[in-house]
Amino acid sequence: MSSIASLHVVQTSDLPAIISAAGSGRTWEAVHRFGAELDEEYGWSGYVMLNVLESLDTLNILLESPGLHEASAALNKDHGYTTLITSDAKAYLDRLDPAAHEPGDLLDGSIELELDDEEARYAMEETLSLLRDAIARLSDDEVLLLRIG
């Protein structure tokens, strides 16, 4: 089983149109219509991203905007795992520094990844760098829509 992670930047004003599509089977179409996919490619499995996000949560690095939790839950009905991150997550940029973590701290999550030590280090570093860079570039009127599926 494989999974991919995709990241889109959406204007906050367009988020209601995407959320209104939830449950209709047309959510992803709305994301593509209103969002812009990040230029950076994420070459690791979506399961790497999922393990990192779950591990960050346990370290109290809560990237998902609490005010958008219900919206994320609605989108999850169509798309496995979706989280919405606002510019408020910039408060965690220092804690997303790859040098501050060891792969075992972030990748030993709910899904067995079967990465060797070198792969695990690269996966963790690239995942944190991508998240950190994407969050740092968010303006106050943008949301990072992160989907794993």
C-alpha cells in the first residue's frame, strides 16, 4: 500500500468553496480549482509525512489551526487525512528545524516505514524542511492544505 502527500496553498476566502464540496466526491476538484500546488516535490511516501505530523503533535508542535479542525474533519471524509495549516503555525518554525530532531523521534509512528538509518534521516530532514518552508511563506490570508492519501 502506498500513499502520497500533496500540499496546496489556498486563499482563506476560497476555503468555504472547498469545504462545501466535502462529501460530494468533488473536493479534490475544488482544491485544484482554488489552490496552488507547492512547487517543491515531496518524494517520500505520504506515510512518512503522516508519521512526522503525528509525532510533532505528541511533541506539542500543533501545526493544524484549531479554528479549522472541523473543516479538516469534513475534508477527511473524502480524502483520508487532510489538515489545514494557517500562518499561525509560524510560531513553531524554530521547532521544525531538522537539526533539532532525530529520525527515531519523528518517524517511529503508527505506520512501519522500513527505512534504513540513512533514508530515515533524509526523509525526516526533507519532510521538516518542506513543512517549515511552506509555513514560512504563508501570508495571513492563506492556508496550507496538506492531504495524505
